Amino acid sequence: MNMLTNILIKGGRVIDPATGFDEIADVAIANGVVCAIKNMAPDFQPDQTLDASGCVVAPGLLDLAVRLREPGHEHEGMLKSELAAAVAGGVTSLVCPPDTDPVLDEPGLVEMLRYRAQKLRQSRVYPLGALTRNLAGETLTEMIELSEAGCVAFSQAEVPLANTQVMQRAFQYASTFGYAVWLRPQELFLGKGVAASGALATRMGLSGVPVAAETIALHTIFELMKATGARVHLCRLSSASGVALVRQAKLDGLPLSCDISINSLHLTDADIGYFDSRARLNPPLRQQRDRDALRSALADGTIDALVSDHTPVDADAKALPFAQSEAGATGVELLLSLALKWSLDSGVSLARALAVITSGPAAVLGASLGKRQDRVGRLVVGAVADLCVFDATAAWTVQSDALRSQGKHTPFCGYELPGRVRYTMVGGQLAFQA
């Protein structure tokens, strides 16, 4: 990246979901900050002008679930490759779970990750700290020290927290100091299957994960939230029953937010096809009624954010039989296009489709940090210039070899999707240019 310069983004459709602004306008950037939208100062002299005619100028995307695979799983992904993939997809900020190797349960590990990410000067990286040591579910981590090292919240990643007493203590600790807990709702013993329970899993001879694995965990989480006052973000909801419980919990006033993945938004268990390991995912793909409920809940605001659940997996781990293959799919480069596809498929406005990948997740992150998060998810005068300029009408076909991520496996391979990113800007500097 170059030194900070004055940049003029000319003639684009500027959309800021947080404020409802939606107009053809020029955007001026100086010293890494948006200094004007529409009404340019007469003395503004751009060093560089970007033509955004026919394109949308939006806040940079915020993805709440991106595994960077470093440290410990460099054969599946590295900071350099995954952050390059992020900015190519318009993602200027991302949250990474703590399930690295070693686990992010020590301040030094968090500081090292943040330092290495900052040196690459691409997407902003917000680490989640481990809720328990080594994610073993037994001993709580030193949340205060991890927070001071830069953790934005605390999580068990994909590891269920089986001990309800430990969960209660974790909620009490987090609530006392104002930290948020991010959990994927899954009951340990019911959640050990490889596909969603149902006729298809039975017919294929695959071990099933019933919806009850999600709903039992949700009931437990909600009861402990009521007892402790803890703030919880639910990661990757997957079922219609789960949506109904979350909707009621929000009506009851629980300090709660939740997200779903691009996979659950678009796919069903039928997409497993003939044991296609690219569709081996956590949570597992469920039935069409679940997908329909997730789509409706994302549209009406019950679900706050859409995430890529980016999980690079190497070729050997995906080449195994379906039940033995490693769960996960690459997705950070697809987040924008799959949000746009949802908008087209469901008749949801472009502003709403952008809200679930910008201002919605920014509000989740801001609540987790206990303050307004003005750095990300907004395109207003005075905000840091994290922007994504994309052509909403340009289509592209997902091809594994063309993905910048080290992980080449996605169930969307071969799909034609809308939306091509032209420019990604982080802190007023061009991080990606098509």
C-alpha cells in the first residue's frame, strides 16, 4: 500500500445502510477518513480519482466468522492468503475464532496474531479469545488479560461447552466485566453427527444431528443469561425452531444477537448430492423449511448478521469419505455475492442485503466491545475510510482455482453469482483493485 493520499471516488451509488443514505454521489477521502459525501469542499485536491460509475460505493464488509488458520494450520491457510482473499471480497474487517493451534487462550498469542495481521495492512482482524483454557471446557481463561491484549469477546469456537456449571461461571465472569460471550448453540452428545437428521441422512446412512441439539443448547443459554445478565452472540443458527426461540428471547428483552452462514442461507441437505464432501459443514445443512425460516428471519432483523463461516480445508482432508472428511468451506470471497443473490432471490432491498454484512455485524461487534464501533460498518463523514466499491450487475462464476484463499473447497463451485468487487479500501488506502 502507498502512503495516505487524497482520493476522490466519483459517480457511484453511495449506500450507507446505517443511516439510510442512498444517492449517486462523490466521496472524498483525506488522511484515511471520509471528509465529504456529495458536498465537496472547493479546495479539495485529489491525488487519485477512482471512477465508480455504474457501481455501488458501500461501507467495507464486516465478517464475524473467518478462520485464518494461522498459527497451527498453515497447510490449510495463512494470514497472507486469507487476508488477501478477504479484501478481494470487499471484507475490510473480520472476527477470527480462537480455535488456532495453539488456542488463543494466552495474551501473547493474541498480541502476536494482531501484530502479524497489522503488518500485512489488509483487513482489520478482531480476535475472539478462548472462553476456557485450550477450549477444554474446564477452566476459565483470564478474560481481563485477553481483553487487554485485544480480544473483542470470548468463544468456544466449534467445541460445545458440556459443563453447565462452567458455562454459568463464564457468564458470571463475562457479565461482571461487560464482556460478551459468542457461542454456537450445540448440545455435545446430540451434535456428534455429520448431517442434519432427516430422511436424506437416513437414506444415505449418515449419522444425524437433530434440531434438538440446537434448541436444547439455546434453552440452556437463555436460562443462564437470565440468571447472570450476560450478553451473548449466537453463532451460525441453523434451524426454524432455533429462529423461533431466538425471536421470543429477543422479545423477552435478553441482550442477544445472532448470525447465520452463507451456507445455511442458500443450501439444504439435498445439496450433499452424492456424498459431496464440499457440503460437509458445521452446522450441517438442514431442510428447506429451515432455510426458508432463516431467510425470513434475516430479512426481518431477527437475525442480525450474515457470515461467511470461512474455513479453509486442504485437499487431503476433503478427499476422504463424507463422514470422515473435515467440515468446512472457504467463503470470505463469496460473502458479498451471496448476500446480493439472497436479495435477488428473496426480493429483499439492496440496502438490507448490505446491512447484514456491514452495519448489522458492526452493531454486534460494538455491543461486544461495550461501545459504539464507529471504525467499521458505516459510510459517513468523519468515519474511517473502509470502503467497498462493487458492480452489482456484473456476474462471475465461482471457480476453485480462481479463489485467492488457500482453501479451494466450496459447495458453491460452478455457481454464477452477482457482484464483482472493483476496489477495496482500508483506512483510506487501496487494499484491492480489480
